[in-house]
Amino acid sequence: MDRILNSKQVGEILGLCAKVIERMARRGEIPAFKAGKFWRFRESDIERWINSQVESACQPCRLQPAF
């Protein structure tokens, strides 16, 4: 079974404060679910999300020709 993390734990992993993590969750920017009034995060979802962010950041930029 997947480990369930709280916003503080995810914040420690990402180097962000818990309030920023909760805001990202509310906006749907990071995979999360509500358990009562608290945001919770599956560890495997966060790992996949981090990998997808790294992969998208590694895509080469397409520069427009300077004409």
C-alpha cells in the first residue's frame, strides 16, 4: 500500500512550505485528495508528478529564428 503524505511532508520533499503545497493542491497543480478538511498525497503520485516536471523541464526549447 502506498504511503500517504500530508502537506508538510510534501513541502519538505519539494522545499516549499505547507501552505504553498495546499494552494497547489486546491488549484489542481499537484496530485492530491481531501481527507476531511486536510489535503493528502499518495507518495507514488508525488514521485510521478516530480518525474513529469523534471522531464518537461528537460525538453529542448524551440527558439524562433531571429529574422
